[in-house]
Amino acid sequence: MGKKYSKPKDQHRSSFNPDDTLEGETINITPRHSPVQDGRSTASRPLYPKSKSKAFHFRRASKKATAKTMDIYRQEISTNDHKLSLEELEFKYRTSLTEGLPRELAARMLVKYGRNELEAVATRSMFLVFLNYMFGGFAAILWGSLALSVIAFSINYTIHPDQLDEMYLSIVLFVILVGTGVFGFIQEYKNSKLIDSFKKMVPKTATVIRGGVLSNVSVEEIVPGDLIRLEGGDVVPADLRIIESHSLKVDNSSITGESEPQTRCVNATDDNPLETGNLAFFSTNVIEGGGKGIVIATGQATLIGHIATLTSGLAPESTPMKQEVKRFIKFITIYAICVSSLVTILGLSMGKEGFEMFIYFIGLLVANIPEALLVTITACLTLMAKRMSNKNCMVRNMHAVETLGQTNVICSDKTGTLTQNRMTVSHMYYDNNIFDVLSPTYVNGTTYNYLYLCRCAILCSRATFKEAQRTIPVMQRAVLGDASETAVLKCMELLTRNTKKTRKEFPKIFEIPFNSANKYQLSIHKRPNDDYLLLVLKGAPERVIDRCSSVMIEEHELPLLDSERKRLVNILMELGYMGERVLAFADLKLPSEYTADYEFSDMINFPVTGLRFVGFMSLIDPPRPGVREAVAKCKRAGISVVMVTGDHPVTAMSIARKVGIISPENDTVQDIAKRRKISVSQVIPQEVQACKACVIPGYDMRKMTAGELDEIVQRYEELVFARTSPQQKLQIVEAYQKTGKIVAVTGDGVNDSPALKKADIGIAMGICGSDVSKDAADLVLLDDNFASIVMGIEEGRIIYDNLKKSIAYILTSNIPEVVPFVIYLMLGTPRIITVIAVLILDVGTDLWPGISLAYEPAESDIMDRPPRDPKFDNLVGMKLILFCYLNIGTLQTFGSLASYFFTMAEYGFLWDRLINIQDEWYSESNAIYDSYNVEWTHEDRMTLERMGVSAYFLALVVTQISDCLISKTRRLSLAQHGFTNGVMIKGLLFEVLLSAFVVYCPYINVKLGFHPVNCYVVMCPVLPFAVLIFIYDEIRKYIIRQNPDGWFYRNTYY
Amino acid sequence: MTASPKFSKKGHRWGYNKEDGTYYGRDKRSWAKISLFYMVFYGMLAALVAICMWVFFQTLDPRIPKWQMEGSIIGTNPGLGFRPMPTDDNAESTLIWFEGSNKTNYVKWVDNLMGYLDKYYTPGKTEKGTASIRRCSYTHPPQRGQVCDFDVRLWEECSPDKFFNYHRNAPCIFLKLNRIYGWIPQFYNDPNDLPEEMPDQLKQHIRSVKPEERDTIWISCEGENPADIEYLGPIRYFPKVQGFPGYYYPFENTEGYLSPLVAVQFERPLAGIVINIECKAWAKNVKHSRADRTGSVHFELLID
């Protein structure tokens, strides 16, 4: 991996110097923001210090080697190329602004800098992943068992070629191992196409000027210094400094997430390369206009290359679930080996034969391991993922579902996620009042003031509805025009219902569209019957007010006095403080010398002052419906919602307040400053200390050290990050993770993908998100709705609870599987259970019911409790194991043993005869007498043994059904919980049918070591125990409910 | 609650903890509580198991098996067995391999036989004398509740006093039919209606036997191959009526019941070679199956 990372190092743009790079080899890179970066690369959370295996440590260590190179990509890209003059640029890249690079130099540069393409950063080899699924986890110990069993078979085969027990066992083990391995691998395989989508974004050819000749060059061959010509519809082929622009507009949405096209110009408009208007980035689209640019970076050195490298290089945090499972596997493996070895050694010391104990050891090992557990977990998660997909939440990484349930922090985007990403008129000012138009109680005005405002808003607009949309609700109609005009038009159509008629009534004679110099837009209209022309104007409020000399208030036009002006400015501030974009409207009856025949011109040969002010409209991107409730739900569930947005702090805070991210009772420093009418810096430190909410703009964050950020993240309950850059988003995520939080992050742009990858849960937006962000994410919200995340969290918590139930169900049967082996050894009985029977139970009958527990509905409102603390609440805790093994497992064992002994007694061997019968039983003797002195041939004894095994097996299945029923709930009575889980009914039916099949199907049953047995004889003894299990657990749960902190809760509630 | 059990919460803190005085995460009181719980829990469970088993065993008769004849696993075709059993260290072998010249060697086989025949030489010993034992004959079959003794003198040559002739390389092998509750043999008692495959020697023997003594399950032993027959040499059967007398049947688990035995003496088997021998029991309702080892039995003889 190191080799791959070293390459972009050479290409790094921040220290580009043609002389150095062409002649010398070494380039020294000094991170510009090194204080901020300190310690970030090793930001791993020491949550599970004890669960790390040696292999884990090893991987960590090798990762460290690349951490330094990774750091380079962590920084915000830094280049000065946008600040260079064109001459300097020309000199630096040895190019010509007219002729481009000489061909010969271009060829040399290509050799030097490599092809202009994104490299696949070494990902985990698929083969290794496959091996991991094949041999990792329980598979290792099962392969061990398989090897032992093959050895046993080959030894035994040389002596008794007719005994094939071990062969069947080997085959069954092999099938199980390959089956589970392939199953897991397939799930993982789907997850591995990240870099591919980066490649998809790369354009094919570009128009390049080299040596003064215009030619089409394959994008891969573009080198720094190349002169590129851009036209509408092109894809930018590398990072460019614009040197010529003809209203060039690019769509940067794939990089920054901003959906509005950005105008590109020649001169730097900002120090920040991301913000400046004279850079165009690799893979973005040219929307309109044209221009030329000099290539300043290619391939991995481009902005998108940085992000791609950073994203692929970031190790996603191992999910808490995976860690839990790892821990649990370790525990069970050690436990199984210890128990098996101990009992085997005991057997050997009792003078048992070596070979016999060898086979016995395999049996114990297999019986102690819940083979199907991992498959069950995978299946449960897959099912949950499917269920979530039906609720607009596509799951790309199954383990994420459960992680979502533990989320403490959601770092959410604003635009599109919390808000509708649709500018809407929210307030109107007229009649001396601010009206909330979106409020359901809003009533239309009736005054002239209101009518004039509406008229002005309808006329002074270039936006129109597309044709043939009468039947569509206004808000959904397609509009030609920019976002704010669209918003005004829709609002007017909603309020007046006659925009079209009004426009017809006042035909437009002349207009001046909005431009950034005037900051207003005006148009002139003539109503046929009127003897005057009407000028309507809208624009930036300050500019508009300046041009006004009168004001419309209710029915009257009054002169605009200074006091009135001041009032308007206050209104303006108030609207501005709500984070809304304000438009002011004014109109004017033009003097009579201006008639329809007058030649109006752009040079403004008509009065644009002395206007009549008619009102304000303020626009906002309103919160999505349901988000407020979702945020409230999150807070109730102990999850903090943090807004991370590129928007202005004021807008961000306003939305944060609207959706409840900042609760009404919590003040920010800005609130205090506003109340006191002082500036933020004047607020006294004590008050700053008392603030529980905070808005942190990106420019402030840039000045902080990593430590300060960590502190802030811990100190404030409610945080809004505004004006943040992608790298800062990553920093925020890491800061939260450092404090031990489980972080979910939403994002849509390419720039978000590192943060998405780094987060415990990356959530991408399905509608407006870029492919890259979707690939880096664990979840994709198909409806871009924040509320869906909350639904996901709920599902995650349910699945966690249900997985516990599944595991409890599956683990319980270990005891009745192991105890017969011990009895066989200690009491010298015939075999009570066989290894194959154990495998059929674990991987056959238990499988479906175990999975069906994933479908259980939640027992209580799981969103009313805080996220689980991984330090205290483990998936498989000691309580769960003890309860399964010592309580339910024991009950099952007794019940099944009752069935076994009773069956044997029915056929003549009372239990006292069975004790220590082993030597005779397996001898060649053809006449072993039973309790009735009847003599049994070897063949008959083996048949009876198979019947005994069948009886034990069937009885165990019956108790497992009981176990499945009690596992449905952890606290509620089954009567309260109900039996709505249809899958479980199917699962239990399957369990019954499969067990009946293996025991009663001719031929198959002999191969598997079973023999048909009288069902009645099996059921009679075990049914009381099955009922007892049920009753015992109901009593236990009743006590837990009555005494929620009592002994039973503390000792048996898992 | 002063001390709360921290079993799962601090699962890693094993052993004694001085600070809060806990052993394996629990203090003494907590240990006492959980021990008490499991004692009561398992105690009640054990009681329940006992009650359960007692109830179920009430459904079983202590002397009459529930499943008999066709309903049972062993069915109606009795297994044929031989004694002495090859020794334990070679448990699955059917080879009787001894040295007539080596006393310690053949005494093992004799002891093996005697271990089995003990109850024939000291009848009633195992049944504590409560059994009603009498001498039976073909004309005097036992009454219900009575059992027949077995006259060991009928084995003549094959007696422990003569080391069952192992020392003379003319070993006696004892054959017996497995006991099947309620099984009544259907005898080949008509000399004119004997199966084809019955050895001629046996056919002749049946014809020579008194008609009332023909209610017998006949026994025949032969070398498996012509070579084996040659190596095996002459065979003698004890008692004189070559088989199990019919009056021992049916077996009804009466106290003191002894299975009838036939001693087969191979008078001059060839030494130094493994001889395959197959013995068969003959009755109309005995089928011969080597795989199930019912109705017939196979063993090998090797004399050094």
C-alpha cells in the first residue's frame, strides 16, 4: 500500500515547481495545517481494549505506516495557483496562455506526472475476504473438527471399512463450512465497488491546445500546464485555473453539494481555493458559457483525487457489532476447547481408549459451538436491511443497521436533509406587520398595500410555469426560472390564483434582469386602459429602500420618513435574523412623458428613484415536514443531532431552531448578543460558559486545535457547525468518535465521502447525492429525509434486541447438546446423541426459528431509552450465557433425557441397566440381555441406540420450540406481547417437519444415524418439561416486571 | 441492596477484589443468594424429574416387556451366539485362538467359558432360590411359573474338569439361542418335511431321534468351505439330541430361567490354520442371516 500512496506525494500541487519536479526527484511536503492535524490519524477509540486480537494489532501497525501520507489528504487542499497572475501562471507551468504547452514538453510531463486518472487504492483483496469468511470466526475451529474427523475416518477405515460415521460427519461439516463461508462472502462482495464509481465520473476526451494547435486529447494524457478549452456540456478534465471566461458556469454539486451553477471568472474571488471563482475542478460539469483554463493538477493530485484517496484510505471503524461478535466468538472458542479438552483428559485418565476419546473430543467441540450463529446474525441483518429498504432506507452495509441503533450523535446536513431544498416564501411584510405565510392560520390581506405587493411580485418576475400543469398542485409544478423567482411565483399563485391573468392584464414593455452590480431587477408594464406605465422593481432590501421616497401602508401612500426607514431596517434585521433571504418590492407610476412608444434602454433612461415601497418577502428553504418530530424523537432517545452545513451561521441557526436542534430554552452566544444589542465578542465569559448551544462557523473552527474542538464537542449539548468545509466535517466526526460517541453522518457531495466513510454510519442522500457519496455510505436515504434516519435508528435498536433473543435461543441448545456426551463418558451409557444430530439441530432445525426472532416487534417504545452503552450492555453478556446454560438449557436437558431414558425403558433397558453398559453394548457379543433378560444381538442394539438418539433429538426439538416461544420476549408476558410473528410460525413448522423428516424418512434416517421412534413415547415425558420451561420463564418475567430492579432482573435479564 | 452483583457488568474482574470484598464480582451475600437460588431451582427440578419418571415407570410392567415379538426391535428371529467369547483386548474379533500345549493360554479360554457356564453348574445361585426349578423332559414340559434346570452332565466330554478338552486340542464350543420373550419355535419335527439346505448329517440325526424328542430346535455346525470342512474333522454334539429341547420355550422371564445350551466338540481340527465355522439353528420360524447374526453364527478357530 505504501507504494501507491507515495505517488500522489510527488504530484502534490501545493509545492509544484517545474524545475524541481522535472530535474530533481524529491519534494518536501510540509502540511500547512499541521497543528490541527496532530493526532488525528491515530484517532482510534479505545472502546474495546480487551477485544483486540493479535491480528488486529498487526493490522493497526501496518496502517500507521501510511498514516503520514494519509494526513496530506486530510488537509484542505491548498494551492496558490488561483492567486497567481496570468503571467506567473504561465511561467510556473512553462506554458503559454495562447499556444498551450509545446507538444514535446507535454510528452515529458506525461512521463513525469503519470496519466490523468484516478488510481484504485489497494483495497482488500477479494480473495482474502473470501478466506476470512472461509476460515475466520467459528470456521477455524470447525475446520479443525473437520480435519480431526477426517483423520478419525481414515484411521477407522483401515480397521473397519464398513463404518462410515466419520465420513458422513466430515461431509456434513464440510457442507456447513463451505455453505456459511460462501454465504457471508457474497454479502461482502456486494460491498466492494467504491473506486469504480469515481472512475465513472471521469470524462473521456477534452479539447486541448498544444503548441497552438487545437486537438482532441484523451483525458488520461492531459498534463499540468495544458491549455484546455471548455464549452457548455463538457466535463472538466482536470483541475483548471480559468484564464478566459465567457459567462462560464460550472455545476460543482458533485464536489461541494451546492446545487446552483457557479459562475467562473479569471480573477481570484477568495483565498480559499474551494471558494474562489477562478478554479474549475476535475469531473465537474460545465453548464453554460465557455472559456479556457490551464491545468494545474491531474490525476490523484486533483481535488477529487484527494477525496478519492482519502475515502479509500480511511478505515471505516469496525462496527460495534462486529467487535461484539468477535469477542463472543473468542469466548465460545476458548470455552469449547477448554471444556472439550478437560472432559477428554478426564476420559483418558478414566482409562478410555485413545481413539474413542479422539472422536469424542470432536463431538464435544461441535456440540459446544453454535455453528449457525453467525449465519443467523447475517440473515437477521440482511432481513432488516431489506425491511429498511422498503422504508426508503437502502442498506449498503448490513452491520450498519445495528450500529445505527447505538448512534449517539447524528451529524446532519441541512440542505435537502433537514430542509426541503426548495426556496419558499415564508414571510411577507405589509400593513406594518410581518405575516407568516406558511402558517396554516394565515389569511390573505385585503388592503391596497397587500394587493400592490402581490401585483409587484407577480409582474416583476421572469419565472413562468411550464405549460399544461393545471391539474398539478402548485408546489409541485415545474417552473422556468431561478430558485427565488420560482418561490415567489408559486407563493403568488397559491395566494392569488391569478398570476397568469394579472400578467395578461399588464403586458410587459421592458425589463432589466437582475445583475449583481445593480442588485435589483425591474420591469415596466402597461395596462391598456391606464394612461400611465407601471414600473415594478424588486431587489436587495437596502438598495430598494434607498430608491424609495414613499411607502404604502394599508390603504394609503405616505412619504418615507427617516423614522419609517429605521423601522424598515429593523424589520429587515428581524427577518434576516430568522435566516431568511429578503426581497424588497417597490413600484412607481412613471410620469406621463414615458409612453409605450418610449425607447427604454438598459442605460436606464427613465426614473428609478422616488419609488413607492410596497413590502418585503422573505424566502427560506423550509424544514421538511416531520423533521421536527424526528429530531424530538432523537432527543428523547438520547441522541444528539448536530447540524453541519456549508450555509451561513444565521440561516443554519434559524433552521436549527425551527427543527428543534437548538431547543427554545437554550441560548447561543449570538442570542445573548442580539438581546443585549451588543456584538458577540462583548458577551461576558460567564454567560458564554452557561450556553448549552453553540453555532460554530468554519472560519472559527479553522483557528482551533484538535483539543479545543474535542472540548467543544463534549461541552455543548446542541451544536451547529456552519460554513464548514468537507475536511472540517471529517474533523468533527473524528472529534466525536474520540470522545467515544457512535456517529452517524449524512452527506451528499463527493466532498462528504471521507466523512461518510469515517463515520460509524455514513448516510448518503438518494436523490441529490452523488454516486461517490452513496458508495462511501453505509445507508442511502432514498427520500433524502431526515425522518428516515430516525426510523433506521428505531429498526437498529429493534434488531439489537432481537439479535439478543436469537442468540439466547441458539445458545441454549448447547447445554442439552453437550451434557449427553458427558453422561456417555461418566455413566457409561450408550450414545445419547450423535455429532450429526447436533449439527442437524444447530444448522438445521434451529436456523429458521432463530432467524424468525428477528421479525419480533419491539417490546416497548425503544425510542424512549438512551442508546446502549457498549461498555455495559453487551450483545452476549455473562448474564445471557448463564441464564441460557444454567436455567433453560438445564431444563431442556432434563426433559430430553427423560424422553431418552423412557424410550430405552419402553424397549427393555431400564435406566439402571443402561449405566455402565457401554463395554458390553459395543462388544461383538450377540446376546446382551436387557432388564427383562431378553437378549439383544449387536444389530438390534445399534437399532435401539439410534432410536434412543432419535428420541433425545426429537425431545430436544420440542424443548427448543418452547425455548423459541419464551425467547420472543425479554420482559413482557407472551400474553401481553401477542403472537403476530408469522415467520416464526413458519419457522417452527419447518423445525418440526425437518426433525420429523430426518428421523422418519427411510434411507435418509439410517444415513444420519436415526431410526423411527414412537412419537407418543417421546412426547409424553418431554411435554411437561416444555410446559415447565414456558411457565418458569413467564414467572421469571412477571417477577422482573413487578420488581424492575430486583434479583431476577440483575441476574437473569439479558 | 448494598451490594449489587456485577456479573456481566464487570465480567473481566475475576477473582478476589479487595476493594469491595467481592469474589468473581460478587460479595459473599450475593454468592449465597445465587447459590441458594440454584440449589432450590435444581432441587425442584430433580424432584420433578423423579416424579415424572416414577409416573412413567408405572406404565411399565417390571417382568413383562412392553414390546414383544413383531412389535419389538429384536423381532421374532433369535440370534445365535457362541461361547467362549474372544477376549476383550480384541473386542470385535470372532477368532478363537488358543494353544493346547500352553496351560496359561487355554486356561484363559476355560475361565472365560466357566464365567458364562457358572449359573448352569450352580443353578438358582443368581436367583436367590426363589425360583421354582424342576427337571423337565419332552414328556414333562414345565408348568406356568416353573423353569427347567439344565443337566450339565449331558455335556459329557465338555466339562470343566477336562478343561473342555482345550488341552487336547479338541475344544468344546457352546452355542445358545438369544432369549426372546414369548417366542415359540415351530419345530422341524417331521423327518419327511425337512428343508433342502439342511445338512445331511442333521437330516439323518433327526430321523434317528425318537419322535417325541423331535420337538427340538436343531443345531448344525460345518466348515464354511470344503477346505474348512476337511480341516475341521469330525464334530460331536452334546446333549445327544442335537439341539435345544423344545420344552424350554417360550421364554417368559420366569425367575431362574436358563437358556438351553448345545456343546459342540471339534474332535480333530487341524492345527496352525484358521478354520471358518458356521453354526445354524433350525426351526421353521428361524431364518438364517449372517449380516444380522440371527439364526446362524460364524466364528473362526485357530489352534497353535
